Amino acid sequence: MTRYAVLVFEAVAPADLPHEVQEAHLRVPERVAGRGGRLVAGLSLEQPETATAMRGGQVTDGPFTEEREALAGVLVIEARDHDHALSIAELVPVVRGGVEVRPLLGVLVPEEG
């Protein structure tokens, strides 16, 4: 199985997500397993206003992009191939946003055995 990052972009603040969507996020691990994949990790990010961006030695408060959508979370999944990863990524609930799927090049922290 290959590992993929599923980057979740959302235009709605986490606190403003409908309760049904918040509940749907809690069911993602079992739904991923139901498709034959595995959720390795899932991380929700604080609001974009809490970000500090660094580019070319310059440090700025807030997110670097001026898009309506902001990176809201990251899931690390295991899938058979890219098509399988896409079928898993479509399980991630978003209100006004989307997801991006990318293969991971490696793992910085070794897994506990």
C-alpha cells in the first residue's frame, strides 16, 4: 500500500461547520476501512489567522494565500494506488471546499513497531 496525503481545503471555519458534517468527519476512519484503505493520521488545523508564513526569509502573520479556501486539515492514508486514494478522498466531508490528493515521498518519523 502506498501512502497519500489528503489535503482538506474549506471556506467554512471549523466551529461553523454544521453538526452533521462534524459527525461525518468522525466516521471517516471506518468509512476508509470500508473501502479497503487505512487512515494513518488525521490532523485538523487551527484557523488560518493563527498561521505564520515564511517565504524567502520574510515572515508574515496569517496565511500566505489570499484564497477563500484555506488548508483546514491533513489526512494520511494508505491506498492501493492513486485511483483508490481518490475514492477514499471523496469520503472526506467538505461544505464549501475540496480535497487534494498527493503521494507521499517518505516518512520523517519512523513508525513504532
